[in-house]
Amino acid sequence: MEPEAAKSWSIHSRGEIIAKYEIQERVGSGAYSDVYKARRLSDNVVVALKEVHDYQSAFREIEALQILNSPNVVVLHEFFWREDEDAVLVLEYLRTDLASVINEAKKEGRSIGVAQLKRWMLQILSGLDACHRNMIVHRDLKPTNLLVSDDGLLKLADDLGTRLSPVFD
């Protein structure tokens, strides 16, 4: 169990990353990755640094995000990858996800309007359409992997990357 804790903090000691980014706090973690909120030193833009602990997962996600160009898929700004260390993806930072938005509305005793639900549904379908047009399958579509910007724009994130080969008859 101890190696996992040490591994998740390795991002703080990587010179090429700390030269460009100020790591502020860990904002999430999963089976294969940890996500940190950071500030890009060159222009003060807030980004997400996703440290991916699994080589295959990192490769698939980087490949998929480099191909996809959709307003409803999270943006990959750059990535850091060395053979002997975890990959770190620099992604646009979105403060919340759909699960949190739904839970907050429930807690406050309010509902989410039908018009907003329809907008989000169209945005999910738009992101999935971009994936499918590029033969990419989102492998874990759930509310926590649907990020929402402060102005309500929804974007697919996390576990993008199973690239399918075209099928020929």
C-alpha cells in the first residue's frame, strides 16, 4: 500500500513539470490516475495535471485526445512522458462534473430544468459523435466523467481511447 501513496506524489519531483506548472492540490484519483489542479506559470492559466500510472491507459488517452477536436471533449494541451515514469497529461481544467452538479441540486432541493438537461444531452451526443467518427470508444461514460464548465458547457473526459480498427466486409 505504501508504494501507491509515494507514486501518486511523484509528480511533485519532476523537474520538467514543476518548471512550467505550480501544482496546487489533488482534485481526484482513480484506479489508474491522480488528477491535480495546477497553474501554468507562463500565463497563469489553471489546468489539470493527470498523472496516469498505467502505460496502456496513458497511451490510449493521449492518442485519442490528439485526434479529437470537439467542443464537447476535454482539451489536451501537452503531455510529459518518460519510459521510466508515469505519463502526465496537461488538460483544460473544469471545476466540476455532472454528478456533483446533480448532487448539489438535490442537496439544495432544486431541480435541473428540462432545457438544461436537453442541452447537456446534446453536448454528450456531440462529444460521442466526435469519438465515433474517429473510431474511438469512451470506455467509462458516467456522470463523474462528464465535466461541466462554469458556463454550463459539458465535456467528455477520462477513459477515452479504445481506438477501433475499421471493419471491412
